[in-house]
Amino acid sequence: MRNTVVLRVIHLLLVAVAAIATSSSGKASCTLERPKLVKEALEKKGDLYYFGLGSNMLKSKLENRSICGKKITLKSFEPAFVQNYRLAFNMKGFPPLEPGMGSLEPTIVENKSDCSRPLLAYEQDQCHGALVRVSAEDYERIMRSEGVGSGRTDQGYEEVVVEAIPYRGGRPVQAISLRAREHVRLKSDTAPSLRYLEILREGAEELGLDTRYKEFLNSHPEAALSPITRKLAVCNLMWTATISFRLKFRLPSKIQSFFLWKVYVPPTASSVLILMGELATAVILLPGAIPGAVIFLYHKLTKIEMSRMMGSLVESHW
């Protein structure tokens, strides 16, 4: 019996490694071509319109997106929408804390399998957000903060050209928005974290988006975790972030992520499935949460500050 369990665990680990290797080889074979609109603007150092639909709807968030610390100058910032697209939460994040991030998803496609299924869809085939005009230099700063434009074939987002229609009227504007690439695009939307949804809701209120769209954001399901699982997840994140970014050893976190997605259950499922999913999640998190708790305690005792992103996540979820 014991040998059977060990063999089963080894088999599952090999399956996970094989899946990760297949995914990595698929990413490496993809060639990235930036839109002509972007390349011309960068070459001529002209302005670009960017359509922000997730956390970049919040002005203060967008202004401070630059990874070099320099503030982004927004030459214009106004509400707009794009037709035949929707807000999707299908950009693979790190469950269970931040399962999915915002992405622009087309609603009219030839092959339905190329698109994600919404957890909750807006009543119209529209995505509302912030239409922003920035310099080519600042546009690149925004893209770098999203992991776009560096030439890496494993980047999560791709730039897409859309026709954005300003609320104030007038002609549609060609703008760039971001869609999750196939290797990180989930087949079905996740329920985003409350932390992430609150940023979107605040941005929608600040922009003055359509009342029905704000109601859609307010009613969208959000990730729900018990206090114990949430603390396990925070401590585990401390561990995986340390070995992934400081030690540059990412295989353990990739294997763990593989299994976490296997047991992910959306909050719209039955209570029995949700309970089973949370128990399985806790078991997967526990091995990383133990050393992560030590790292967390070390930061608390020594008063050594975490990175800005890590500190924000810990504060929001703890």
C-alpha cells in the first residue's frame, strides 16, 4: 500500500514536469510580432492610445506603473468602450490568492475553442475602460510593467489593436490593449480576488463608467478563501517568491501551480466541491507554507521591508 502511494506521487510529479516542459517548448516556438501601429509610433517617437481595462482603469495605478520608478505622464485619460470584446479574467495568475487577471477577449470568433468562457458576462458585447494617450516612451514603460515588449517569447500578454469609442462621442480611436496569450489563457474565466476587483471598481467609479457596467463589476463573483487557507497561501507565496526570484529556481513553484490549478474550484460551484477544492488546496500549500512562515517571521522580527508588490499582496490578503 505504501509503495503504491509513493509510486502514485512519483507518477503525478512526472506528469506535472512533462506538462510544464510541453508548455515551455510551446512558448519558445512562438514568434512575437508587435502591431504596426506600435512599431511606427516607437520609430517616430509619437503618441499612442492605450485602452486599459483592468487595474489600469485606476489613474493613480497607471501613473505609477513604470518599473524604473519614473511617473507615467497621461496626456489624456477618459472613459471609452470597445465593441465585440469583453473583460475576461482568464490571464492565469497564482491560485488561490490571485487566480486570474484582466484580459481583453473577443466575443466574435470563427472557432469558439479559441476563446475563454465567462464566469459572468456583461449584458452587451462591450468592454469598458480607460482610453489613455501617452508618449511612445511612457507606453513602453507601461508595457514593460506588464511584461510586454521585451522580446521574451514567454510573455503573458499580447498587444492587440482595437477601435475604442470615447464616451464623449466623436470618431473611434485606434488603441492598443492587452489579451492573454494562448499559453496562459484559461479555458474558463476565474473569480478574481477581492483585492483586484476593488481596484477595478474604484477605477470604474473614478472614470465614470456606465452604471450598468459598474453594476456588472460589483456583482462579479470573487475568490473566497477561509482565513486558514488564505494565511497558508500567503506564507507559501513568501517561499515560492524567494526560491523563484532570489534563487532563480522556478521548477518547484511551477509544479505546485500545476496541481493548484488541477484542484481549483470557482465560487459558483456547489458547496461540497468548494470544500473539497479548498482542502486539497491547503494540502498542496502546506509544504511551502512552513518555510514561508519562517521567512515571514524573519521580516517581521528584523523589520526588513519586502518588495513593494510582495508587501502589497501580503497586506491585502493576510
